[in-house]
Amino acid sequence: MIPRSADGTRAPAPYTGRTPWWPLRAAAVPLLAGLLTLGTLVAWTTAGRAGTPAALSVRDGRVFVPQNPEATAAFFTIVNSGGSDDRLIGVTAPAGQRAMLSRSVVTGKGARGMRMISAVTVPAGGTLRMTADTVDVMIEPPPRISPGDRLTFTLRFRDSPAVTTRALAVRPGG
């Protein structure tokens, strides 16, 4: 609205120091930031597998023939050829056994022990190799098995469907 003087004539607007382009300058920073972000996201997604889900496969299942009456361990190699990490959140053992994820830890002066864990990451484009010195599946009570027997396990993941696989019974160190 144009201001009017006391005699009713139009008075010029007071000088504010702002040019007609001032509103565009105020919008330039957020606009440039948005365009830069959009350009970066486009480049990221067109460069490869960005945003693709995990694609998991399980192989090399082994389960140790029990050496003690309390527990034994199973090991798997999980390959993720997808573009997103996933997490192994649990394992179902054969009927009558309980399976728990565990990690080998140093308890002091070269001694090692096991610590139960709730999950382990399977990295995007990577492999999780379970070993006696890293992560394994503790099974208790141990099943009655002999070398060459096969047991069925189901591995459950946070984002991917469960995978049912078989593990070959082997002697520890074999």
C-alpha cells in the first residue's frame, strides 16, 4: 500500500536500502543448498548400488562335533552382494537345542572367553566369516552328531528374509 501525505496526495515510500532483487538474494542460499544436495544424491545413486537392499547368501556351514557335554559351536560364511548392510539377529537350531550368537573376547593374560551378543553386521558388498576366534553360534545342549552328519539351521536377519541352511559336522580344528 502506498502511503499518503496529510493533504491526501501520494508520498514516496521511504528508502529501505533494499533493492527489488533483495527477496531473490534471500532465497538464493536455500535454493543453492537444495540444488547441491539434489545433485549429490543423483550422482551417488547413478554411481552404483546406492540404496539397493542387502542380498544375502549363506555357505560353508560347519558345526563342531561336541568335545564337552555343555555346548558346541556352528560357523557360517554370509555374503552380502547388495548395497545395504544387514544384521544377523538370531539363529534357530535343530529341535532340542538352543542357539545363541557369541563373540570371542580376550579375558586377560592371553585367556579367551565368550560373550553373548544380540546381533552382528553383515556389511554391504562384504562377507561375514564366522570362526572360533571371532563370531559363532553357540549351541546348547550339544546335539549327538558324528563327523559327516548335517544339521539344519535358520539364520534370521533384521531386513532380509530368513535363510535356512545346513551345516556339516566336523571335528574341531578340522
